Amino acid sequence: MLEKEYNFYLKNQTELLKKYSGKFIVIVDEKVLGAYQTEKEAFDEAIKTHELGTFLIQECTPNPDKKCTKLSYQKTCQYKSAVDQSNT
């Protein structure tokens, strides 16, 4: 799941870094939907128009740790769940 989006990031990393270095980008179907200052902001915007499991949130850095990058979406979902539970 989300392999296509992750591979898009890796394939286009040099160009993406020129545009989005240091930001969190939302990738869906090999397209960047937006760039945000924080992972939470990226998640909050992506979830407005896309279902969980259909987008990748990737921090745009020169040398991403592959394991952490692939878990980025899961960490965001866990973070969102924790925030939602604390607001109830």
C-alpha cells in the first residue's frame, strides 16, 4: 500500500527538493497535492478530501530514512487518533 506514491517520491526526489525542501508533502496517485510546514497540517488537509490509506505524507529531505518514510502515514494516523481521543 502506498508503494506507488513512495516510489514517485524517490524517482522525483531531486526535483521535489528544489520545490519543497523541508516541507511535508501529500502525494496521491503520483501527484503532489500540497506542501505543509508540519506533518499534522499535511494530515489535516489531506483527510478533508481523501480517505485514510489513499495518501502518503512525506517529509521532503535530501536523505530520507526509508523505514521512517514508509511509516510516515501510519505515524500520522496514530497521532491523529491520539489527538481525537484526547479531545473527547
